[in-house]
Amino acid sequence: MATRTGSAVWEGTLKQGKGTTKLGSGAFEGPYSFSSRFEEGKGTNPEEMIGAAEAACYSMALSANLEKAGHPAKRISTMATVKLEMVGGGPKITTIELKTEADVPGIDEAKFKEQAELTKKTCPVSVALSGTQINLDAKLL
């Protein structure tokens, strides 16, 4: 299996500083700052990247699990909302809300929900984030 990288450079103080983060593949490079992380400023932030990673991993893993269960999906769309809150005097990622919609011909609602819940517990990024509560809203189209 492949090993992946990401990197970041930060210059300056927490509130006045700025940084750049990039994926090792070169597919994305962008700025981040105190404002883009804790306020509504322009740029990205670690939580947004975690959300994208969780959504991508979950969608792929659900596709694999549905196929193994004999019901290949036509399309899976997942949004991950990552909540950053102040806890005990410092910022903490407290929850991730996964919302997925899937077009899966020939599967019943119960079997779909079973596979969706299994995937939430077993996709590699969910496992890596197991210290965070992950909630799932799965909808069969």
C-alpha cells in the first residue's frame, strides 16, 4: 500500500501569521491563517481537509462494501461537516457529521443502512479519527 504525504509551513505568530499547506501529490496547495481556521477568512484549514478526506474515504469504502454485498452503487455523494469547538480552554474537533446519499439499484433500505453503518466504523479515515464522534445520516436514493 502507498504512503501519502502532506506538508505545511507557518510563518509568524498565531493571529498575525500565515501558512501554506499542500498535498504531496501536488493536486492542491493553498493558504491558511488564523482567520481561515477560527473565523470566516479566505483560505483553507485543517478541519476542511479532514472533512474532505473523511468524505472521500467514506464514499469509496461504502462503494466497496455495497459491491461486496452484491449491490454495486451507481453514485455515492458524501459531505462531512467537521465541528471545531473550544473545550477545556483549547480548540478540539468534537464531531463529524457525515451525510451521504447513494443510488444503489436493487438494495432495500435495511441492507443499505447496515452497509452504511459498517462503513462508518471501518473506513480507514474513520478509524484514524476514532477519538472523534462521527454521526451518520445515510439516504438511499
